Amino acid sequence: MYDFDEIVERRGTGSFKYDNLKEFFGRDNLVPLWVADMDFRTPDFIIDALRERLEHPVLGYTMIPSDYFSTISGWVESLHGWKVNPDHIRFIPGIVKGIWLAMDCFLKPDEKVVIQTPVYHPFRLVPTGMGHKVLYNPLVPVYEDGPGHIDYMHTLDADRRLIGYEMDLDKLDEQLSDPKVRMLVLCNPQNPSGICWDSKTLDCVAMLAVKHNVIVVSDEIHAEMALPGHHHTPFASVSDAAASCSITFMAPSKTFNIAGVVTSYAIVPNDSLRRRFFHFLETGEHDSPNIFSAVATMAAYKQGAQWRSEMLSYVQQNIDFVDFWLKEHIPVIRCLKPQASFLIWLDCRSLGLPQNRLVELFVKKAGLALNDGTIFSSVMPDGSPGPEGRGFMRLNVGCPRSILQTALVQLGSGPFCTIFEK
């Protein structure tokens, strides 16, 4: 049994999550529940493997272990039922960098990218920074009593319980028909909502992509974080069509809390896409892991099954704890329970607050650092955030429950509680 209740002091270690609070929020005395890494101790079998490598006094150029790709392939098959040829796998130096590399490899400067908001903000920042036009295909909110409105701030939706999202496939078909659109960046499982997309939806996306000759880059970094009772379906596994048009990115970094090691990989089943992308990676030596990346990945995938199982069980209990606590004490804030990951999409729209006031309440009144929901939104022509993230905050529950309990008590007490008396 692993101890996920242990509090590990991370301040003063160069932790982005802890040591950057003042820069991002203006104060450092906050409970940090924002950056998407966990506060659990990195598993001992990974630390031990890294320590063993450090026993050797030379940190020179290193080869990829002969069983590195077969170990990844075996792990992917055991977890997702997707049989991947080890030759179809290559190391990449992080998934955001992988997205940049895929765009640099396959897109011309005037070609466009489609993303589905609300979504992890580098999906927008990377292509925009590279000069590509981004087309937004907003997800449609689904409520207990049926689908909602694309206008996420619609007054008819504000007091309805959000239970998920679905894709606007008709709009996606229209957007992909633009001959300048060459890439769709898919988030699977979805971040920030935590949805595990079903095979039917993914198959529809694949058919549209093939129909319009569009490459699907599928970010599946949370694939290993499917929570008890849920299952992740890799995009490329759903059909021959999906395999033919896709580049899949996966990593052990979220699951085993080794984001700082920077170890990810690409899976490309299609021969033509694979030759072109792998040659591109090789030419720039982007497919060469640092000396610790392969060591950490191999240890995680060879020894990590039990740790992963216990960690996911603990995270699920944290999610249930937040959901129950909010229902009992602050029912005006609703928790969209994720199907994967340690991130919760909090629906605060019933408060009727402008976003700056909502963020101020969390930071200045409750002393909590969460992600502002609008960073996951589209961008309007005037540069302001689109509606998809307004009234939302993203909460990281990958921490000891005592920290989470402290945060929730702060959320519902003191000056902040007055807003809930309406």
C-alpha cells in the first residue's frame, strides 16, 4: 500500500506549481491547486531506477534501451487493448513540443488548425504563435435534462447541472471542408472536462478527417488516468480510418508524476505519415531522449501497475469528496466529475459573477490558486476570451486529502461565504 496522505514539502524546490504563485497570482500564501502535476511522492521504483543510473559516474551520450519501444507497446496493449507495432513509436521531448513539431513538419504557413474548446490552452497558443489561423469548434455542453447552448453563458443554462460535453460534428464537418484546414488537434481524454471520448464519436471524427484529408494529432497524455469504471479509447485504435490519419501522443508523466523528467512518445500507424514525421524528428534529434527519460519510463511501465491502481483509487475518492462537500456546503458551485485525470471542471456560473470577480473570490478571499476557466476558451476578434470558460474554474485534486479539505473549508468560510448566501 502506498501513502498518498503524506504531505511532501515542495516549496523552495523550483516547483512551478508552488514557487511561481507570486508571479502568477500576486501572492504566495495560497493553496496551489492549479498546475497539472500531483503532490504525491514520485513512486520509489522510479526514484530507485534513476538513483541506480546515477551510481555510474559518467553521464555521457546514451542509447535508447533495446526493449524501450517494446515495453511501451506492451504497456499500451495491456492498458488500452491497442496492439502497437514497436517500430511505430518514437520518443518526443514533451507533448506540447510534439504538437509544435507536428505542425512544423506538416503545415504550410498559411494552413489552418481546428481545436475544440474549452481545451488545454497550448492547443491555441502553439499554432497561433507559429502564425497559423485557429478555427474553433466549441464543444456542446450536455445537462441532466439534455443538450445546452453554444453560448455557455446563456441564462437558460446557468442553473442546469452540467454532466458533460459532446462534439459538434456538423460544425466540424463544415470547418474541415476548408481546403486550408490541414490539422485537428484532439484532446482525448479531454482537458479540462475529463471526458473519455467514446469509440463512436472518435470514429465519426476519423471519417470526417479522412473525408477532408486532415491530420488528427491526438493528445492522449491523460490516457493512463482513466478513473475506476471508465475506459480510455485511443483515437487511432477505433478504425482503419483513424489509424490512417493520426499521430498519437502519450506519456507516463501525468500518471507517475514525472513531468519534470520530460518523457513522451508518438505513435504513428500510417506508413506515409510515419516516414515523414519520424524523419523530421530524427533530422533535428528530437527523437533522442535524455539519459533519464528512458530510465523513468521503463521503470514506470515495468513496475507501476499497482501504484497506478492505488493512485487512481485515491484520486477518485478525492473527486467524490469534493463533489459531496460542494453539494452539502456550496451547492451553487457544481462539480463536473471527470472520467479521467485529477482535474475537476468547476461550474460557478450560477453565481452570476464576471470572470475577474470570480477569480478574485478564489484567490483573494479563499486563498486558493486554481486555473481561470477562460484560459481554456477560444479568443474573440477583439482579443477577449470566448464564452466556453466563463464562469468556470479548474481544480487539481492530485494532492493529499487533508490539503483538499483545508482548501474547501477556506472556500466556504470567511468573507468568501457571503457570496453563497443568495
